[in-house]
Amino acid sequence: MTAPRSRIAMRAVIGVAAAAGLLAVLVLWQPSGLYPWFKALHVIAVIAWMAGMLYLPRLFVYHCAAAPGSAQSETFKVMERRLLRAIINPAMVVTWAVGLWLAWEGGWFGSGWFHAKFVLVLALSAVHGVLSAHVRAFAEDRNHRSQTFYRVLNEVPTLLMIGIVILVVVKPF
Ligand code: HEM
């Protein structure tokens, strides 16, 4: 079962609106003294987002080996859809909203490390979009990529994560 393009666009709009709404609540509420608590929430959301972003391409590797229409293939479709909708998408919304609030509250928007991190996070979000497109392709039995492609794709979020964590923890510039 696949969603039409209008529903997919609607979900993207809802995701952006949810992040913007959460961010607006944090900015208006001005929860002073809660910076470390929101940083903890940010890291928890990051862990959930990354866990999904690292597991989803792994599922694609195994899914490639299952014949379209087989029971195994249908099971992978359910696993991929649930992982994307129940974990990866909401975790990304919370990571973005709380991360932007931390940047605003902490006065980090002028820092070099933050600019570099922002570029890598945008790249990570683009990979998120690419993985979502592959979930749709598998759901419609029109995947034409190989296991090797997904093995390589699996490494991209890992490399971006390493760069992002070094930038935010070491703050080298
Ligand atoms: C989505 C957009 C994101 C924004 C706007 C953002 C922004 C921020 C900001 C401003 C901080 C606080 C820095 C400090 O107080 O020293 C922070 C902390 C952190 N972020 Fe992000 N972040 C984002 C995504 C990510 C991602 C994708 C990762 C990991 C893959 C990540 C990992 C971390 C970690 C580990 C910390 C804690 C650093 C520390 O306490 O030393 N962030 N983030």
C-alpha cells in the first residue's frame, strides 16, 4: 500500500509545521534555566534519528534479497514504513526544533562551528529525504538499486554524524 504524492507532500508540510510549532512554543515560553534539559532532549532525539538512519539502509540491503511479492518482502515493507513514520520522522522534527532553540538561546548563530554543523545537518536531512524515497520505491516494488548501493549509502549518515559530533563537542573554530 503506497501513499499518493499529495499525501506525501502533506506529510512533509505537517513535519515542517510541527517543528516550527514546537520551536515557536519554546521561543515564546522562554524556559530559562532549562538549557541543559533541552540539550539532553536534543541528544535523545538525535540518538533516535541516527538509530533509524543507520538501520533503514541495512533493511534495504536485506530487502534487495527478497523477491517482490514474497511474504518476506511484505514484512520488510511494514518494518521500513513503521521505522520511518514512528521513529525517524518524529525524531528529526524534535532534533531540528530543539537544536534551533539551543542555537538561539545559546547565541551560537554567529559561530563558525555552528555554520559548518548546519551544512552537515542539512546534508543529513537530504539523506533522510533520499531514504524516504527508497522506502516508497520498495513499497511499490520498483526498487532497481543493488545491495552494494545500499551498503555504500549506509556509510553516508555515519560519516556525517562523526563530523557533526566533532564540530559540536570540540568546537574547533
Ligand atoms: C537539526 C539541526 C541541529 C541543530 C540546529 C543543532 C544545534 C545544536 C546546538 C545549538 C547545540 C548546543 C551546543 C552547546 O551548548 O554547546 C547542540 C548540541 C548537540 N548536538 Fe545538535 N543540532 C542539530 C542536529 C544535530 C545532529 C544531527 C547531531 C548528531 C548527529 C547533533 C549532535 C549534538 C550533540 C551530541 C550535542 C551536545 C554537545 C555538547 O553538549 O557538548 N545535533 N546542537
